[in-house]
Amino acid sequence: MPEPVGATRITVYPHGPLRVRRAGQIVDAAGNVVPRTRQTLALCRCGKPRLAPFCDDTHQRSPARDRTGIDTGRDGPKPGQT
């Protein structure tokens, strides 16, 4: 894949992934290059996708969480709560 032209732009989506446009090289915690096929990609924040570190919309099937990872209760109160 050719190197992207222009500045990298990262957009944070509430209750969703980080969208990275014009991404350069991405490496994992061990320093290995993460292969990719697109210049725009979505990085997971919920930690549950099968395609980690890339988002596969698994977060939409999980309880709602805010940017800190705390359950927001967006899906409604839990039993016993008002």
C-alpha cells in the first residue's frame, strides 16, 4: 500500500471506534506491523472484535459504554434501578 499523503486524522465516535484516515504504519504491542489494506480504517475501543485491532461493529451488540469504558446505562435501567 502506498504511503498516505497529508496529515493523519483520527475521529472519536461516541460508543464506537476510532476512525483513522491516512494512517501510517500501525504496530502491535510487540512491535509487529499490523497488516492493512485500506488507508481509512476503524480501530476498536471495546476490545471484543474478531478482527482486533480493527472494529467489526461488535460494540453495537455490547452494553453501551462512554469514552472511559464505564457503563452508561444507555440501554435502559437494569432490574432494581429506577
